[in-house]
Amino acid sequence: NGRSPSKTYDAVIVGAGFSGLYALHRLRDDLGLKVRVLEMGEEVGGTWYWNRYPGARCDSESYTYTYSFSPELDREWSWSERYPEHPEIRRYLNFVADKLDLKRDIEFGARVTGATFDDAANRWTITTETGETFTAQFFITAVGCLSTTNVPKFKGLDSFRGRWYHTGAWPHEGVDFTGKRVGQIGTGSTGIQAAPVIAEQSKHLTVFQRTPNYSVPARNGPMSEEFKQHLRDNYTAIHDKKRTTTNGHPFDISSTSVLDVSPEDRERILEAAWTEGSLKFRAAFSDTLTNMKANQVISDWLRNKIHQVVKDPEIAERLTPRDHGYATKRPPIDTDYFETYNRDNVTLVDIRKEPIVEITPNGIRTEAREYPLDIIVFATGFDALTGPLFALGIESRDGKALRDVWAAGPQTYLGLQVPDFPNLFTITGPGSPSVLANMPVAIEQHVDWITDCIRHMRDSGKQRIETTEAEAETWGNEVDRAANATLLPMASSSWYLGANVPGKPRRFMPYAGGMAHYAKLCEGIARDGYRGFQFS
Ligand code: NA7
């Protein structure tokens, strides 16, 4: 058929973000495997290669959003701000890739569209969009959790005469908002970061909000020289700390219930957490996410903050979440989000009251009126966790598409393996705690575990590793149990549940039992001869 012959590897990894880069380093440099990384972007970066929308920055603090395996990397890199903006994260990943000489084993512009398993040879054949094929004993997905964009199918989008963009596939040359009327759909973490910046740059911003959201100030700012020195002196301790906590951040969740303190102490503690900013707000009390009453107290406090910041009481109320508790959906942090609604050039449309009917050549028409627009920004999120895996066209050993196998929801063992997909490892897959944790901590743990597992196979002469449906079912029950021990399943529109994508099965996907606890479980499983996995 004129195609070049398959290229043969020990392992093929898809994705050159945080996980793919680290997996390449461990498998190639520590195990000596022949490894190829296939990356559809034109450079390293993963999520941060695509997410270049205005205001895009990480919600984890920069010094915690790093690899921890190399004191040398820590010494030679320094962050400029409390939270890293997208270009700085790309610079960091480029720095790491260059330092470890990773790029020579990465094929850029290579979009994987198919993967089949040869049951007799115990090898995967991976195909790209251009028809190139690669075979490998191990197939490792490092495709991220939030990389398949969700563009809602509004009637008439094709007829729109202006330009439209999804935040997760932002043009690399940027978008000039000067003098433009912009409509933004979506008020998740992304929309909350983008709106203040777009409002400043555009003539007028209209935000179309379906579910109001809580948000806590990020309090971003330059990193002081003293703090940089503190990091250099303490990086080891900070990394060690991250590995012991529920969320992979270097701070503990308070052990005090919000219900056990006096109103004065409660006010003092919450105000201090608000002033300090960051995701740490969640940790101000022990029971933010485990006790309904406690969550209500904290949610009410945050609702009140919205009313304090937003001057027009009617708009403030429109912005106030009433149907879900704080942090049951992924809690955003922001820079001047609620303040943005005090601007004269910003309009908030509640599309629960006036639903979007269609997109017209001139803008967006709701049940109430048409909003003329030059640009529409979809901050409408992602087909999270499963979407990026389905896009790879992976088939089980008996030829079933992963999408069909998971028709009722994803089933994995530890988020790392899927029954009937031997020698396939899914870094940060559904059923892993990654999206509830500081991502690089989860990634390093997953990759280290997979590396040890492959080393174990090589040492013991095994060709194939797989898990069983029974194991996946048991793990699925554990994922459900862990979620139900929290208030997380209560937010009915959350992407954790798949509820943001029409037709997607509703199942709480991340493991909510805590990052450190999960790591211990994985360690124990490996120690017990990889309990729940079968080798042959
Ligand atoms: P999210 O958190 O999924 O937010 C998407 C937003 O878009 C949210 O406000 C949605 O409203 C809204 N949305 C989605 N579909 C529609 C339709 N059809 N009509 C109107 N509004 C819609 O995605 P983000 O990109 O903000 O954040 C993703 C993660 O990235 C974040 O959690 C961090 O982990 C980093 P809804 O709430 O569903 O009513």
C-alpha cells in the first residue's frame, strides 16, 4: 500500500506534556528501553501547548507545579510568579526536555488515530493520521485529562459571520479583541480566568452563564527573591511534603471542623484564607467537602463575598451559586473575576432564564433577544478523562473500540490498566486521583509505578501484563465508595461526573480517596507481586 514499514519499539508513549516527557525519561534513561513519543502538537507542552487563552495560568502554585525527581532541575529553574502563566509552563517543559535530551525521541505533528493489539505477539500496533505505523510491546497514554474540547452543538454556529474559538484550542498567534464585541459561553475555571482579561481588551464582553460558580482570589504576583531562596533551601522538604498529602499540595487540610469554632474564629479563619488566596481555601477547615452543614456554612460565606464585591445586587445574585456547594465542582481561583461585573463594558446573561436558542450570522440569540457579536469564545470545557483516550482509536485484544467497552462509563484498575487491553498503561486515566490532585505529583507517582512494573516484568522474563474485569469492578466500587464519602458527587453538572457532555454516561471518574493514600495502595499492590495483575 506504499506505506513505510512499521517502526519497532519497546514502548510507544502518546503525548509530550508533563507525563509523556517524564515517562520517556524513566523508560529510556533508567530502563534502557527503545521508546518513541508521538505528539500531535508541534512542540512539547501537552495541555499547555493548546491552552493559550487570555489569562491561562495554572491554579497550582508554580513552585509546586514541577517535577520533583531532579534537584538539578530545581536548582537551575526559577519561576517568576506565584502561579505560572501558560508560556512559562511551556518554557519549563522545554527546559526539562532539553536538559534531559528528550526531543530526539519525540515525533511532533503525529496524531494517533488507531491502536490494535496482537494477542499472539503481545505487541501493539499504533497508527497515526498519516498512516505511519509503530509497533511496541508497551503502549502508554500520556494524553492528559482535559485535552478533548467540548464545543456544544448550538444551532447555527456555521452561519456565524464573526470568528469563534474554544479556549482549549486557542490560536497560537493570539486573538486581537480590540474594539470587538465578544460573547463568552462558560464560567468554569477557564471562563473565570478569561473574562477579566477579555473585558479589559475588548469593546464589550457578554458572558453567557449557565451555572454560577464560586471563586476565591488567586492573589497572583511576582515571586520575591527571598521566596526563591527559601525554595532553593527547602525544595527536598517541599517535594517530600507534597507526597504525603491528600491533594498533592505541600499543605495539610486543617483538622478543625468549621462547625466546632465560634462565629468570630470562623470569620477570622475564612477571612485569612480569602486574603491568602489560592486553592488552599478548601483546606481552611477539615470538613469543607465531607459534611453538608459545614459545606453550607462555607458556601454561604462565599456567597456573601460575591454580594460584597459586585455592586449591582441583582447581578450579584445572578452570579451566586445556589444549587451546589463550594468545591463540589472543581473550585476556580481568579484575578478580579467578580470585579469584572462592575465594569460598564460587561454584561451577564443568565441562560437558565433566557436559554440560547441559536447562533445567528450576527451573534447569539437567546429566548429574550439577539446579542450582536464579533467574536464568540467557548469556555465550555472538555470531554474530560475519557475523551482523549477515545480519540486514539484504541481497540481491545478482541477488536472492540474502547468507546464501546466503556459505553456505560470507564472501568479501570487503579486508573492505570483496562481489562482486555494488555500491556496498555493509562497515565492519569479515569479512576486515578490525578484531577483531584496537584497534577505533577500524580504523574510522577503513576510513571514511577509503571516503570517499576515494567522493570519487574523484564527481570522476571514476562511479556504481558493485564488485569481482569473483576479487579476493575472492585476498583470501580472503591472509586464510588471514595466519592460517596465526600460531597463531590452532589454537583450535578460537574465534569468529574461526565455531566457536562450531553450523552456521556454519568459516573464519578476520579478516585477521591486522596493522592497519598492511593500511592500507598499502589505500593502495597506492587509489593504483593502486583496483586490484581496477571503476567504471562
Ligand atoms: P468546565 O469547568 O467544564 O466549565 C465549562 C463551562 O461551560 C461551565 O460553566 C459550563 O456550564 C459551561 N457550558 C458547558 N456546556 C455549555 C452549554 N452547552 N451551554 C452553556 N454553557 C455551557 O471547563 P473549564 O475549561 O472551565 O475548566 C476545566 C478544568 O480545567 C478545570 O476544572 C480545571 O481543572 C482546569 P455548566 O457548569 O455545565 O452548567
